[in-house]
Amino acid sequence: MYRDAIKTELIKHDRFNPIKAATLAKVVGLKETDTTCPTTRDHITGLIADGLPVAAGNSGFFLINAAGEMQTYLNSLMKRQIALSQRILNVHNACKKAGIV
């Protein structure tokens, strides 16, 4: 029920008009238990897995409508992945240095 409503709402939002997860939850009547809107985000993840091309940025979620938008978003995800990998390595090294591992 909520997934279909979220999809219907997301289709209205492009990169020039993104929608925040909290706003999306409110629009579809989904009561979230946390300010990070985990249930709404889970539905969006499911919609992506189902084939809906959704991107996310600091301004919210939006439907990808062009190859350039897709490439920009994928580049952003890859940069985040690299940054997370570096953070994992740094924390592991810090723990080794502190004698934790």
C-alpha cells in the first residue's frame, strides 16, 4: 500500500524538485518512528530494486530521467563508497594502534 503511494509521489519529483523522506512519509500518510524515516527509505530501496530509477541527494529523493543524471548519481555513490572504505581502514588502523585488535 505505502510502496505504491510512495512510487506515485516520487514520479512527480525530478532533480529540480526533490522530496525529503519525511515529507514523502507525511504525504503518503506513513507514520515514521524515527526522524531518519527508515520505513520510507526501505520502501524506496525496494522500489529501486523493482526497477524505479530513484536517486538521493542532500535535497531529497528524485526520479532519474536522463543518462547524465544517472552518471552524476553513480559517480556520487562511488565517491561515498571510496570515502567509507577509507574510513573503515582508518578506524581499523586506529584500533590496532590502540591495542584493541
